[in-house]
Amino acid sequence: MIPRNDRNGTLPPEAPKKNRRHRRPFLLLSSLLLLLSSVALLSSCGGGPTVATATGRTLYLATTSGIYGFNIMSDGSLSALSSSPLVTGSYTQIAATTGSSPMLIGANGGSNLTTWSLSGGGLGTGTTLSLSGCSSFSAATGVAVTSDNNYVLAVNGGATSNNIASLPVSGGTCHTAHSVSTTDYPVQPALDCSVAGASYCILFLTLSSQATTTATVPVAPEEDSFTESTGAVASLTPNTAPFSSCATSICPQGATFNANTLYYYTTFNGGSPSLQSIAPQTTTAAQSTTFSTANLNLPCIDALGGVAYIPASNGYVYSVSTPNGGGVGSPSTVLSPQTFGSTLTINSCAVGGS
């Protein structure tokens, strides 16, 4: 029997539902706390999502259309500073200094070098680094800096004599010398200034049988000495000719030095394009890794990240790990022509920043 209200025979009022309005927020809060605790548990176990962060180092690319910049991320990827070049114009080689006031130095075949201060990965206003005091030095196509950031070395790829010049990064007296091989043209200089007990740096210089202002035809490279205190370039004693048995046109195209591993890394084209490591004053490669493209240009090194970057004239950029002992990893494609929206000729690269 359904109970009635004793007074009027109506149904008794429904009992109020306690906390009915407050149960849903409580359930939502409980679910959120459970989710957060799950994320914390996954993160503590290494199962959480990995977010790439900027390392503070920047990869700069010298192209026939200008200089581009990319943040080097913690996962090895590259993030563009801008979709447009940071500086317009055609540049053949660039080099970067480190320290409290880092700068980028560029060579474009002119009679002077250009420097830019590096701020937040970008480029400041360009400043001319004059080569006017360098005897008979008409053009600069290549450039390198010493590991102490005090001297810059420029080469003229259009001459077989008076084609190496050095001067302080801050400007000043210029010293000029010719390469030891006076019948060839210099391509890319790389400096090892960590020689134990020596008062000089080892200059690894790739060479061409033809002026690089026309086309590079690699021949056997040479190693010379470079004295920072005087800016003088001279033959090494003993004189070791690296890769002296390489065949013309498939000798090293370019070279870069890793001050952490104490090895040079050289690019080869020809029948089997490769990146090869070689210790200073030796004649054969320590290790090698091959590429599927024969358009490799001049490499650069991220010593802190342990990575060599290899640009190609067909618009690709590759990365290769460089572990201690002269090791080289397998190539990975980090940039492609789609990155730029068109196929750029990428001549060289440099890594700047901390």
C-alpha cells in the first residue's frame, strides 16, 4: 500500500537528495587527480612524453641565396630561426667563434670578410673585416678560426700563390703566405690548435686543381703549420701528406676539426661519397660512413653535441655522430629542399653558440 499524507491524503514529499549538486565537481576533481598522478608515475619511470628543447647552439648554412639559421634541438632536430635567409647574398664559407662575444665570419669571394655578432641565434649588423693589408690577397673564398678565437684564417681559391692570409679576429696586422703546394688552389682550411707541447696549430687544407671560383676538382690535401703568435704558415716537420694516394677528383672535398675528439672529418664525393675521420699527421682514415648522394660540400662540427653536419649542393643537410676515437655514425637527413621551398646550393656550414 502506498503511504498517504494523514492530513490531506496526498503523497508525502520526496526526501531531498543530499549533496546532489556537489557530487559531479567532486568526481571531476578525483578524475583529474588520478590523471595527474598517472602522468607523474609515467614520467618518473621514463615513460612520459619527451619534449625537444633548444640547446643554445645554432647551425648556420652558407648558400648561394644567403645565410640561414637553425636552432639545434635536444633531440637532434633543427628548428628554423626564420623561413627567409638571415643575410642575403652568396657565401662560399662561414666560420663561428665561441665565448662571451661570439660572432660569425663569412667569405663570399670579395676582398674582405664580413662578421656578425651572434645574439639569440640571430645575426646582428654585418661589419667588414678588412684584408686590405694582406699582400696581393684579392679575394676570400674560405675561412676558419683558431680554437682560442683570436685569429681568423682566410684562403683565396682563385690563386696559387699568396693565397692564405691570417689576422686577429678583432682586426689589425695581416700576414700572407702561399700554400706549400704552389700548383693547386686552396678550398677549405681546418685548424687543430690543441697540439700537445707545440707552439703552432696544424692546418689541414683541402686543395683543388682548378680555381674554386669556377669549379672544385679535389686533389690530395696538405697539412701545414700555423703559428698564432705570428700568423705564419709553413711546412710541417715531419711533413705528412694526408690521403696522398687519393685519386684526382675523389680526394677530400672539405674538412673540419673536432677539438673534443681530436680528429679531422673530411667529405669525399666521386664513386663512393663518404665522411671519413683522420687523426692529425696520419695518412689513412680511421673510420668512414657512406652517403647515397654525390653532392657533398664542406662540413662543419658541433663539438659539444658530438655531431658533424654535411651540407649538399642538392639542398640536403645530413648529420653524423662523431664519438671519441675517430668513430663516425650513419648519416641522418636533417634538412631537405622542402625545408626551404626550393632546391638551394648549400656551400658550407658553421655552428655557433654555447
